[in-house]
Amino acid sequence: MPSFSAASLIPLLAALAYLAASARLMRALRGDLPSHRPEAWLVLPALFLHAATHGMGWMRLNAPDLHFFAALSLVGLGMAALSTIAAQGQRLAALGVITYPLAAAFLLLYHFVGHGAPSDSDWRVQLHALLALLAYATLAVSALIALMLWFQEKALRKRQIHGWLRALPPLTQLEILLFRSLGAGFVLLTLALITGVLFVQDLLQQHLWHKTVLSILSWLVLLVLLFGRWRYGWRGRRAVKLTLIAMTLLALAFFGSQAVLELVLRRGS
């Protein structure tokens, strides 16, 4: 476990900035502040310091650190960045209320308890891993949007639109955003699977077969959902359920299996 030092100040400042941005967004959603957009002077430094923490870790190891907590923190960084982009033009500040504290927690876990050994994989395997993490981040944001869509649709049926639901885009716009994010996540996951097939050797010996099977199942669920949307106009609860199924499979593919390997069995990825 790294001791507290000047280097610990960077992730701590990033975490504080994330939490302050989330708190301001919560106030805005309650109507205490006029803007529902995250404050750039809080969010951008948080994102920069979050990325810098990983950069310093990689420089110290002279190689990327893609172990469990490091990967979790990178996914948190991706979710926070995507949430910030979505909030600027799409009235999706509610995403930041969830993703910013998650990013802060994942970053602190990585910095204080989650450093791993240097990775001996070459750039091609590292590219595969980074594509996979970006796909996870994108689809995690999609899952959050799907939950918002479910809550909004449920409230509309009961005619009880109040609180933070008033800050969301209209239902049809939220559905469009969901499928756009799903499309982007599907492309990234496809690239991750292709690079995995091309660059990762000996899947069984590297304890990667379960990740591959679950990732392919997630990819198939997304393919069915996107095809159903294009061909049959699928929407609403069906879209929400399939999105959550795909994300659950993908989370198990990487984080579930990697947690067992690294935290329980004490094996490297």
C-alpha cells in the first residue's frame, strides 16, 4: 500500500473536485442553482488529475497498470468524462451525480490499495485492454441512461414527474441518446473482441476463456437489441432490460472474473 505523500495529494484533490461537482449538480437538480450543467472549473481539473494519477503510476512502473483496481479507476474516468460531455448539450447532469462519486471512489481505491505489478504485455494486448475498458465505460453510461429512461417512463405512466426527473430530456430524446451510446459501445466492444482474437494468445492458459465467452454473449445481446431497434422499433422496457443484461454480462466478463483471479486467487490477469 503506498504511503501518504505529496503524490497522494493529486488523487485526493481529484476526488474532492469530483465530489464538489456532484454536490453542485445535486443542488441544481433540486432547483437551488440555475444551471444543470457540471461546473467546468471543478470537473475538468478532476478529470485531468485523475488521468495524471494513472500517468504517474505508469511512469513509475515503466508500463501500463491494468490490474483490477487500476482498470476499475480507468472505467470510472471514462464514465466521468462521457457524463461531462453528455451533460453539456443533452440535459443529462443527473449522470454526473452518480458517475463523479464513483470515479472518486475508484480512483482512491486504485491509489491507496490497488497498484499492481508492471504489465509485460506488448502494445497490441494493451490496445485490446484499453478498447475493452472504454467499451465498459460507454456501456456503463448506457446502463445508467437506461435506468433513467425506466424511471421516467414509470413516472409518466403514473403522471408523477417531479424532483430530478424534471431535469431529464424528454422521453423520446432520452431513448435516442440511449441508442446512440449503445451504438458507440457496440462498436468499441466489437473492436475489443477483434483485437482480442488477433492479439491475445492461449486464452485458456491465460484464464481468459470466461471473459471471452461472457463478452461475446454481451455483444450478441447488444446486436439483437440494435437490430430490434432498427427493424422493429424496440423501445421502452425491452430496451432497458436488454441493455442491463448486456452490461451485467460485460461486468462479469472483466470485473467479476478479474476480481476472483487477482483478489481471491492472487493471480495476475
